Amino acid sequence: MKFLRDLLDKQKPLFQKGGKLENLFYLYEAGETFLFSPNHTNGIKGAQVKDAIDLKRMMITVVIAMIPCLLFGIYNTGHQHFLAIGQTAGLWEDFGPKFLLGLQLVLPIVIVAYAAGGLVEAGFAVVRKHPINEGFLVTGMLIPLVVPATLPLWQVALATIFAVIIAKEVFGGTGMNILNVAMTARAFLYFAYPAQISGDQVWTYLGDKVPVDGFSGATALAVAYNAGVDGQPVTQALAEHNSAMGEGLFSFYNMFMGWIPGSIGETSTLMALVGALILVGTGVASWKIIVSGFAGAYIMGLVMNLLAVNEYMAMSPEYHWVVGGLAFGIVFMATDPVSAAQTETGKWIYGLLIGVLTVIIRVTNPAYPEGIMLAVLFMNVFAPLIDYYVVKANKNRRLQRATV
Amino acid sequence: MSKTIKLKKGFDIKLAGKADKQLGDFNRAKTFAIKPADFIGMQRPKVTVNEGDSVKAGTPILFDKAMESVQYVAPVSGEIVEIKRGEKRKLLEIKILADAEISFESFEKFTESSLKTLSKEVAIAQLCKGGVWPQLIQRPFGIVANPQDSPKSIFISGFDTHPLAPDYAFTYKGEERYFQAGVLVLQKLTSGKVHLGLELDSEIAPVFANVQGVQVNKFSGPHPAGNVGIHIHHVDPINKGEIVWTISPFGVIQIGKLFLEGRYDASKIVAVTGSEAMKALYAKTYLGACVDTLVNGNLKKDHIRVVSGNVLTGEKINNDGYLGYYANQITILPEGDYYEFLGWMKPTSEKLSYHRALGLLSFLKPNKEYVLDTNVRGEERAFVQTGVFESVTPMDILPVYLLKAILAEDFDEMEELGIYEVVEEDLALCEFVDVSKHPVQEIIRKGIDLIQYS
């Protein structure tokens, strides 16, 4: 590694103050600190030793936690395609071709998201003279996982650029943003290009193949909503749906496992839970938000059961956990520490309300089949308000103590 | 009513290099120094001696023009060899070349029974004149106390939970009589109580075992359970406008010696600690001693950093620097000025972490004693991770909100969030565990300065 170090040291004066490329210092620094942890030592006064953690390590932990979802999403993209064209019925048949096809579709999206966002990030770093934010490592991976595999690449790029600029950089970068960056990208796509990210036709890649007879392409959420409208028991509708793509496509088990159409990384509740295990086990994400998020969805599902005037409202609450992107959203989006509530009490309330809102939006609003996206963004906006009251309670305790 | 408080929040930084409980045969230092910078809140230091003057232990050498009655005295007898000044003639150090045999200024002597009838005025006058007053620290702000104030209570912490901290049972062995006398004097200074915080479920050091006239409160839990600020918060919290004083056991004993023996006795036992100390032992020395005799010849390697104090709140000094006024240990650490290839993602169980993020495996070995160097381990970033500061701060305080209020210079917010209840050491652990590497203690002091001088 010495030769790398020597190389970096040799180039360094070029980027330092007075060097020819001093404007690009933060780009150099990003590369340098990626390769080598800096040699800075602690100041004269204060803590003389520091914890081994830094933001890079924290962020890479989140990226690792997303890998199960990514790998599953890649395979599932291929699997759904093969199911739709009637080539295979078995889960593990044609493993190689399915995975390759998935890779062929998903990898470009990941690369485009990282490249587009990375360019914006680098541009801001150079112009605003601040270090490159590691938060982007996470955003660049999250965005591909919440869009369908059929999304045009230019839309991926546009959404990423929009989100990084509007949701993050205008506020001053990672740590200053109000909204979750990846969710903002998805919301942008949802409202700007609804044809490519909603409806029944975008979730399964067909290519130039003809789908099997009876193929619908609808997601579980759409099926559930329509069942509600038609007055058919939702669980029955899900169980009987789309037998052309194999028996029990929307069985509870299948939906929990994630072998269903949907955005690339969000279909599998199981993989989201694996991610949750990594995030909670490493202490990077708040277990309070995850637990209360799932609890909120369940409680609201029960309340809906009690008030049920249609079949969707009467759907068993545990189904809310497995249909749509609730699990993925709660585990990876709601727990973003910057846009979530920052007080410990606030996290309980914040998570709970995300779960509750998601179910309300799903069940009662015909315009939005999935509620997690708007629920997270909505609660992002309200998180400071929750914190405000928690902090105020802290201040009041101090004040009361003084007046007793 | 004595209180028992069980604390859960916090973190023990376990380091290699704990001092063995025996006195090392270190040579006594030749020079000693008083550094005005050690006295936080000292505004206009004024030297009262000249280079070449000879002084005794207890001879006034310095005072603060903002608080003229408090004398800062020479810790040892000898000759003033240097009055070191920096830019704009800022006073840095007053250096004394010590006599081989220490001679003392004499002050009025009291007996235990006459201490009981001592008047407050006489007590304060003797404390100020006799040079021990600067041991009394005022909360809020953590500055040298003002003799004109009357604190609502006085707190002493009888145990130190900082990394590699000295064991008071060893360092204050045999000082029972002086500690008791010191407490008697302290009682005159407050209308409230004198509180002594001790560790729950551990053997009580003999020096504190039978002390009368204090309320003993017991605390358990990881660091910062031994911090006096934590004790105050749980026993008699400071509200706006209130004043509490704190003093270390060393200060109490020094007061006891001043009143019983009639002399300013700056002798103390400090712990020589740290992974790079060849002999990690205790050393008998005096306040303000040059550390060269403790450091030179006692190093495992050359590239080290000597810290006056502990690794959380201490100060970097040279190998021939001087012990801080309030320091009760020195820590010798490896210097960390090296690059590490992919250091941010390499799995490691050799570096201590409060966190468990990818590859940080130290949580698997909770009892291992770590060799930590002075590398920052990352770069400064905006606040991202939440909930961590709270989990190492056993007080009903929201550190991140307080820090942000300070950075925004929002005075009302700082007050409401509890700036009066903290000094640097209480939030030092936040600085250690911080993912974003903020200079937490520096920010806290900035906030205190803003409040204090506005």
C-alpha cells in the first residue's frame, strides 16, 4: 500500500492551497480518505482518544444491510419475467438466466443512480467547498431499490439529481436535510412520470416477449384495493389472483418471501427484516422506529377491521406487513436518522404514525395504492414538531424543578 | 437523606496501562509551574513575583484582578526561574526551581475542636490567603469559586471513573484526619449540605469511611458515574441563579492540612498510566510538577503523547511539560499521526468502539484493555446519528439540542436546555463516541463563555 500512499502524497500539493487544482481539493480528499483513513490527531485539549467509528463506516453498514434486498431484487426481477412469459414455474429453475436478466436490468439503474448523484455531490463539494457527504452511498443504493426495473434510465438520473439537489444540497448536505432523499426521488417520479412508476404494466419486465394468457401484472396492493371495491374478501382475491403466473402468487407466504411483482428491492418482507436485523444489531438504525412502525400498521389495520365498511378494511392486519413496500420503507427509509425524529420518545411516535398513516392511505385513498412513501415524507416533515414537544417536555421538567 | 442512584447510561473506556498500586521510585521533579490557563474563568492574571525571587511553599505568586482576595501560591519553595509570556504578553507559566528541602510559609493553626467554632469569615480569609481557595470550583460554569458567594451546597466526588483514573483509596491513604478537618471547614461555607458521592457496592476507601458532617450519596454505573456534575444533577440540581461548589478530595485534604498544620501542602500522589508507560505506577510529587522524571526513561517507545490528566478531559503536554493544577494522573499514549489503508471499513477488534457498526468488533470483548492512540479515526461531519449522546449521558439533558443551541448562539435555548448543569467533563464521553467527530467539550465551553460573559 506504500506505493499508493506515495502516489497520493506526491499529488497532494497540486490540490492544496496554491496548487494548480486547488478548486478540486475536496474531490482529491474524498478519494484520499476513501483509500486511507486520515492521519489527523486529536487536539491539545479534550478527548485524546476517539471511538473507532466514523460516518463512512456507519453509512457502509447501511449499504451492506441493503445487499440482501438488492440481490433478492435482482433475482426476483428475472423470476417475474420468466413467470410472466410462462417459461418456468419453479422458483429455482433457470437460476442462472433469471439472475443474469435481473442483473442486466438492475445494474444499469444502480450505476446511473450512483453516477448521477455522485456528479451532483461532487459538483456541490467543489463549488460550496465542503467534503463529499458519505450519505450519498446510501441514497444511491436506495433509489434503485424503490423503483420498478422497467424505469427508463434517464428518469432514474433525473430523479436522483432532483432529489440530491432539492432534498439535500440546498439545505447544506447530509445532516441538514428535512426529507429522506431517496423517498423524495421516488415521490418526484411518482408525480412527474406516473406512467412509468404506477399502474399494472410497469412492475414486470416483459421485453419483447408475449405474456401468458391471463397475465395481469398488477401488484398485490392493486389486487387488494380492487377486491375491496368489488366486495370480494381480500385474502381470497389475493389467493385466487393471476393463476396464470402460477398457483398462489399472492399467498401470504409468497408475499412475505417477496416472489411478487413490485419495485426492485421492496417486495421481500423477509429481506427487509434481514436488513433490519443488520441495522438494529449494529445499532445503526433505531429499533424503536422499526418496532413502532410495524406496530402502527398493525394497530391501524385492527382499527380498520373494527370500522370495516368494505372488504379492504376488513383485511387481516398482518397482510399490511407483507403487501407493498411497508417493510422496506420502515426499515430503510423511516430510520434515516437525519430526517426521522431525533429524540428517543419522538422515535416511538414517529414510527407509530408512519405505520398508521401508511394503512390509512392504502385503504382509504384510491389515488395512492401504496401509502408508505407519502407516510414517510409526511412524517419527515412532522418529525421536528414531534421533537419540539419532546424537547419542550424536557425544558418544562427543568423549569418545574426550579419553581418547586 | 442520603441517596442511592443507579445509573445505566455511560461507557467505560477500558485502556491498557492501569497503575499498579504501589509508589514508583521516580525522582522528584526539579521544576514546578503554575499555569493561569488551568484556572478557567481567570480573567486578568497578575504576577506578584519577579524572576529571581525566592519563594516558600504557600507564598502568593499570582492573583486575578477580577477577584483579588484569592491568592494563587507557590506549590514548593525555591526560586522563580522564569515567567513565561506568550503573544501580547499573555501570561503562560510561572516556573519555580525547587529547593531540595521544601520550606513552608506558616499560617494560623487550628485544632479539630476549634474548627467546629470557626467563623465563616475567618475560614474564607484563611482559605484565600493560604492558596487552597482555587480548589473550590463553582457550578454553573466550572470556574474558580467567588468567596463572596454562598453556595446552596458543596459536592465532593469520592471516586473517579475516568479511564485509568487513580484509586482514591490508595492515593489518599492515611489522610482521614485532614479530610475530616477539610469537611468541617467546608461546612462553614454553605447554608446547605456538604455532599460526598461514593461508589455503590464497592469497598469504601478508609479516607471516606468515618467522615462526619457530610451527606453520603451512592452511585453505581459506568463512567461518568463518578463525575461530580452527575451527582449534582441527581441530588441537588442547579437551577438558573443557583450556585453549587465542587471540590476534589485532594482539595479537601489540602484545606485540612492548611488549618491543622498551618501550611500549604501541595504534595500529592498521581498515577502514571497509559499503554506506553513502562512502569505504570503511582508517584509522589507536588502540584504543578514537571513530568520529565515520570516520563523520561519510562517509555516503551518514542513516538508518544503525554497527557496531563485522563484521556477524556486531559491536555496534551510535552515530555517535559507540567502537571495541570487539577490533574491527578498522567496518561502516556501512542501518537496516532498515521494513515491507515481502508481504515474506515477494515474489521477490527483492536480499536475500541461504543458502536457496533460493520467491522467494529470490540463489543465482543467487553473486558479487554485496549491500546488506543490519538488518531481522530475519521473526519468531522454534520450531526447524523441520533440517540447516541443521550445513551452515554446519565442526566435528563439532550446533548445534541444543547450543542446545536450553542452553535446557533441561542441564549434562551441554552438556558432552557440545561447549560447551567454541565461542564466539559460531563459531556466528554459524547466527544469520544461521536460519529461526526465534533469538538463537543470545546463547544460546551464556548456556550458557557457566551452565557457567563453576556
